[in-house]
Amino acid sequence: MVSSRFISLSALAALLSLVAADVNSTCYSYGVDFVDEESYFINTLSQDPFTCVSTFQGCNPSMAEVLLVEPNGDESFCSQLNTTADNIPELSTCPVLKSQMTSGDWIILVLGNNGDGNPFAWERDLYLDCGPQATVTVIPTVTYSITKTPTITSTITVTNTTTLGPTATVTLPSATKIQTITPKPVKTTTTYSYTKTKKIMSKELLITTKTVTASCTLPPKPSKPDKPCTYRPTLVNPSALATPTGKAHKFHRYSRKVDRAVDVEYARNRMESAKLKRDRKAGSVAPLIQERAPDAPTFTSTAAIPQNATTTMTAAPVTESAFSTTTYTLQLPPVTVLDGMLTSTTTLPAVTMTRRVVVYTTITTTKTLAATFTRTTTTTPSASATACKAFGGHIGAGRI
């Protein structure tokens, strides 16, 4: 038999929560992905349900009701939120698909009794721009760099000298006779070789594919709490509005009379039962869809094939040699012959005739200009997407 001095752990936890409750506490709510009096874009191409993320401060252990009010005044209960932990994002899912939403003024109401503390009724006024998300395609440019090398021509002069023998003989009276013999010219050939290099530029594009994980864009930490509720809902009569404190409440343009308000649990059960009947009558129940935060108005994609561009740079000049030939002809003076007793024969040196030949050889080289284009594909793991959206973020393009 267990002694009466011992109690169960659950009873002890309940007792401690009662002791910790502050009857004078004020429970504040903050918008994370949707902030009061701000504008947001909703992608109507999405079949996801509308969701909103809130944080709480100074609350006793309790649950908060979330009510979504459309521009035409229709109201919908969203999933409840736990208010106990301070500054912890809590996600609420509403029974309204983004594809069903229209542009206009929307209201999010956060209501609760705050346990044993002051009841609260907070309001979040939003303007939602609802429409299809636009897709922008960016065509990247791959730039090829071509180096242009100027050519400077240097001229080399080759001199050819030809010596011709005497064309006449002069005879003078003398005792000595001189006879001159001119041999035939000796012909030689000199060949000069010069090599030219011709460069041909070719383009080569290397495309690589890189897969990155989509990035999660988280909103900044909420800095201002939701304002006191000025809208009179029809589905529920919050205690904070039934016994208002402080300044008088203003009424929204879609305000309704409070005599239509009913108990929260009764209203929620009635709406959920009616929705289930509609789904069954349609033949299927809508599948569970990943929650999402405010959407990006545009989606940017990169074209698979980039366009080409060419830049030209000038390098240091290169000097090429060219040959020119200059020919000189020397004429020997007439030969003098003396008529006498002695005959002297003189043989002139042989004349050398040089023929110079310039041979050009062209070598063609091909230089390949390589450019690499990285095509990035983005993958979004379901676990990463769920964690991102639960914190009020939205999935965007990956970072390279």
C-alpha cells in the first residue's frame, strides 16, 4: 500500500504549473513570417495551405486559438498554438489553400485565456498581394579572351657584287709584252631560310553541372508584438473582448455583432465536421501538404546554354625579318699590252657570282581558348524544407 505522503508525477507537475501561474501576467504574441501592418506576396500557383508562424512571451501554460479573416469577412479556424515556451516559433495551418486566396486586407487573430492570467485577443492586419509567381530566366555570358600580337618587320639587306673583266686591250710600245687572261666567273648559291608562325584561335566551352541545396530565408526576429484586437469575430467571443480593459476597441470594416459568437471548441468541432463532410462528398480528402511561409514574387532560373562574348587584348609586338638584295657591278679598266721582246701573261682572279635564295616556311599552330560554365541545379530535401518553413522561412535559390 502506497503511503498518502506520496503523489503521482503528473499530479506533481500539475501542482507545480498552478504554483508557477501568474494571475497578473500578460501573454504577448509576435508575428514571425507575417508581421502586423505589412504587405506580402502569395503565390496562387501553389496548392499549399496558408500558414503563419507566431512566438509568445510572458504566457501561462495554455493553448492559443488562431482565426483567419478573409477580405470578404469569411472566418476560418487554424490549428492551435502552444504559448508556454517564450520565443519559440509555433506554426499554425489554416484550411485555406494559397490558390484560393485573393488580394486584399487579411486579418490573423490570436486569442486565448492565458491559463490563470489575463485573457488576450491580439490582431495582425496584413495586405496580401495574391497572384502567380513570375519566372525570370537569366542568360549568363561566357567571355573568351583573345590576345592579339602585332608584328614589326625588320629588313635585312643582302649585297651581291659582280666584277667584270676588262673590255679592251691597249698596246704600248715597250720591250715587255704583258698578256692578261680572265678566267670564267665562279657561280655560287646562298640560301636563307626563315620560318613564320601562324596562330589559329579556336573556342572550346566546357559545361559542368553543380547541384546545390536550396537556401532557407528566415525572417528577422520579431521586434513588435501584435496590437490589441479591434475586430469582432463571429465564430467565437473572446474573453478579452467581452471584458475589455484600457482603451475602447475600434471595429474593423467587416465587424459583426457578438451575439453570434459561440464557444471555441464547439465552433471548431462544427467547422471541422463540415469540412470533413465536404471532402468525403467530393470523393477524396486533401493530402497533407508541406507548410510554406510568404512566397517570393519571382523565381530566377539560369539558362542551360550561355551566350558568348569575346574580349581582345594587345600583347607585346613580335619582330619578323625580311630580306632585300642589292646588286653592284664593277667594271675593270682596259688592259695595257706592251709590245716588246718579253711577253708576260697575267691571269686575273676568277670572278665570283653569288645567287642568294630566301626560303620561307610557315608553321601553323592552334591555340584553344577554354571557358568553363557551371550549370547549377537546386535540390530541396524534404526534411530541410519542413524545418525551414516551421521557422517561418521560405525556400529560395541555392548559393553557389
